Amino acid sequence: MATVLFCVCAIAFTWQGAFLTNSAAIAAPVTSLIAVADNPSEFAEAHKDFVRDAADKVKKTANENAKKVDESTDSGSFIERKAKRDRDRIEQTADEHAAKTQEAIDKSTNVFERTVEGIKDAFSN
């Protein structure tokens, strides 16, 4: 019974490739972390751009949905007014969340920069 269990486990590990790792498939290689340490402001700006793009896409989608409702309903209907209120609320929420996320990025970048400076100071002394 133990031999069968051992063989099944060995086949499962071999089948899944547990012993044959492919380091080329790593999503975030370590070299990118070194680049971030060299220039954290570029890293933060890239993430802020991503957040801005995401907020713009959310707003665009909300506007497209409101436009579709506007085109498919009578002018001034309850559904049209609700769609426009929802669009406005979604745009406002997207702006608020984007601002909070960008602020968090700034804070974490500042903490990272202070930590790097502290480490540099510790090793320079």
C-alpha cells in the first residue's frame, strides 16, 4: 500500500512538473525591483498613470451606458434621469477613488524613499 502511494505521488509530482521549474515564466523578475529602487518616482508616476487611465475608462463606460439609455427611452423619462444620476455618481466615485489611490501611491513612495535613504545612511557610516 505504501509503495502504491509513493508511486502515485511520484507520478503526480512529475506530471505537474514540480521538479522541472522554468524560471523564464516568472511574471516579475528581480531585475525590475532593482530598477524601482533606483528611481521610485518613475515607478510611482507609472502607477498613477495606470490609475488615471482606469478612472477614465470607468467614466467613458458610464457615459456610453447613459447615452444608450438616453437613445432608447423617451426624453425626460424616469429611467433616463436615473441613468444620468448613476453616470454622475459613477464619475464622482471614480474621481474620488483615483485621488485616494494616487495619494496612497505617493505615501508609499515617500516611505520607500525614506527607507532607502536610511539604509544608505546606515551603510555610509
